[in-house]
Amino acid sequence: MNYGTSKIFIIVFCSIFMLIGGVAIVSAVVGGNLFFLVWGAMFFFIPLTIMRGNLKQLSTFEKMTYDWYRSEHPEHVQGNRVSCFSCGNARINVRALMNRTFHREHFCTQCGKTLYYSPEQS
Ligand SMILES: [Zn+2]
């Protein structure tokens, strides 16, 4: 999983829409067209929200890896056995995250806390 490339892709992709929205806002203000202003604002703020959400999520995946969990909670990783840092339970389940994130979430079956994430390819 290359997080840098994914982030750049999201930024470029959303920027294209934001640029269209920005141009629409400017021309709406110049021409005094209210419909164009609403339309432009939508094109500007929706991608902005998506971009912020996606980048935040990617940063979380990038940070909260198995290696991170092991260094953060060494007492809860013994060999291949991982236990929950919150309640100590050793039953950890994995679920695939939807929404085309291509990541799996490793969570505690007892308290539901997310321990770490892993990319789906591995
Ligand atoms: Zn727990």
C-alpha cells in the first residue's frame, strides 16, 4: 500500500472538482447568478469534505499498523498473539472495511476497540 501516491491521487482528483467549483463561484459573483453560486459552492465544498475525510482516514491507516501497535503496546503482543490494550482480551477479530478502503480492521471482540489496521493485499 503506497499511502503517498493515494494521497496525491485524492488531492489531484478533488482539486479538479474544486477548481470547477471555484470558477463557477467567481463567474457567479461577477455575473450575479445565484444558481451558479449554489452550484459552484457544492462543487467546491463537497470534494473538499471528501478530500479531508479520505486524507484523515489514510493517515489513520498509515499510522495504526501492526508494527505501530506492537511498539505502542509491547505487553499486548507476544509472538503471534495479540491482545486488547484496553481490556486485555485475546480474542481479536478482523473485518474488512467497506467503502473501497482496501483495509481490514483488527478489533477486540469484547470491548469493540480498534487495535490496528492492515492493507487487504497482505
Ligand atoms: Zn478489549
